[in-house]
Amino acid sequence: MIEIYAAVVGASIGVAGLTASGFSRRNNESREAVIRLTAAVESIAGKLEELHQDMRADRKEIYTRLNDHGERLSVLENRKR
């Protein structure tokens, strides 16, 4: 009878050990996944900031050119009169 209890206790300890190692492995995998996702989000944020700066520079150039063309058109219209 004692052998049966010892076997049950031994099996329980083995199952508990396997369960704990499984949780530990999943925890490590989750931590690594969070680190990878965080790095990816930071990279995307950097790329978006670069894109925003490029768009701002392009917009400034476009409005400068439009202003120049507007001034040229005003000069041409004044010459016709």
C-alpha cells in the first residue's frame, strides 16, 4: 500500500515538474515575443517619423513653388493690362 502512495506522490511530483517547466518555457517564449514586437513597433514609429518629415519637406517645397508660380502669374496678368 505504501508503494502505491509513493508511486502516486512520485508521479504527482513529476507531473508538477513538467507543468512548471512548461509554464517557464511559455513565459520565456512570451517574453521574447513581447521584445520582438516592441522592437518592431519602435522601428515602425521611426519609419513613420521619417515619412512625416519627408512629407513636411515636400509640402514646403510644393507651397514654395506654388507661391512662385502665383507671383509669376500676377506679373503676367499685370503686363496684359
